[in-house]
Amino acid sequence: MGLYHLGLGDLFQGIAGLDTCLVSKPHAAPYLKAAALCGVSPGACVSIGDRYDMDIAIPLSLGMGGILVAGVADVYQL
């Protein structure tokens, strides 16, 4: 996995994405798996992304928060 090759694997609870959920955004499964991996309810999570329809709409429908950014510079400001 890429995170381990970068020396970052130990910083994450797990991976919630196409490889582990067999579906990708904007499906709800990766968002729900991410919350479960962290041991929290979806309401305790926030999704940050640059596309409303892919990154924010589904999390909001699951009770998560959402932050729409224009690009990576906005993420660094957060």
C-alpha cells in the first residue's frame, strides 16, 4: 500500500476506499467505513473535498459535516 511505502501507514486506523469497500465515492460505504474504523458515529466526522457532488453531498446525507475547498491551498489553511 502507498501509505506504508511513504512511511505513513502507522498514522492511519485503516483505509476506506475502493480497495476495501469495493465501491468508491460518491457511494456511502467508504464514508461509513471510515467512521467505523475510527470508532465514531458519522456525525462525528467531516468530509473535506473540492467537488460537492463527489465529496460533500453523501457525507451530509449521512449526518457528517462537510467542507468544500477550492484546492489543496484551502486544505492547508484548515
